[in-house]
Amino acid sequence: MNHAIDLDAFVRETGDAIIAANQDGVIVFWNPAAEAMFGFTAQDAVGNSLDLIIPERLRRRHWDAFRRTMSTGKTKYGKEVLRVPAIHKDGHKLSIAFTIAILRSPNNGIESIVAIVRDETERWDEERELRRRLEKADGRTAASE
């Protein structure tokens, strides 16, 4: 029994953004979910730097980690989820979570890096509001003791 799936259809239809960049951090793939999440069409994104979605204040840290991953071929975010801020085309802030896959060429060199990204902005906002309420409640409890 053949259980092959249509990977092109999967990449087009998944709700998670799939973004691939080459060794220089230039976007080489941007699926429809990335378009919906970040507001940039594939035509806008492909050929541009990942800086397109990275807040300016975080770019240095991002590029330091990106270069380290490209030079070592290792990342802990293949299995662990990385949660970071990002920016939408219209400038509003997003909270994203993603894992990465390093794709290698036949000679085992790094060909590209792929991120599977989920928008967690709503969850992040809800947790921040809950923390605010808990801090407020703790403040009232401490003041009444």
C-alpha cells in the first residue's frame, strides 16, 4: 500500500507558515500561510532578507544565531520551540513560535534553513493579561496582610 502524500499540497494547505532561507538569510520559499500571517505575498518576500519580519531591535541577536547555525549545522530549535516577536507588513507586532529544519545538499553542506511558524499572538496576549490580573490580585492580597 502506497501512503505517499502530495507534499506540494501539504505545504500550500497547512495553517502554519513555512519559510525557507538560503545560507545568507535570503528568503527562497514563502507559503500561503506565511502570506496570511505576515501580510507579504510570496512575490514580496522571496529574494528579500529575513529582516522583513524581524523587529529591528532583535536583528543583531537573530543574525548572530543564524550565522552560528549556518557555520555549525546545529540548532536546538529542531526539536525545541523558539518563541520570539515578529512584525507584520503593516507594522503591527506578532508573537510567533517556530521550529527549524536544516536542509543539506548531497555533499552534506547546508543548502537552506526552513522554519515552520505559528502565530501565537492571541495566546501571548491572553497570558500577559492573566499575568497582569494575577499580579494585581497578589498586590491586593499582600496589601491586606
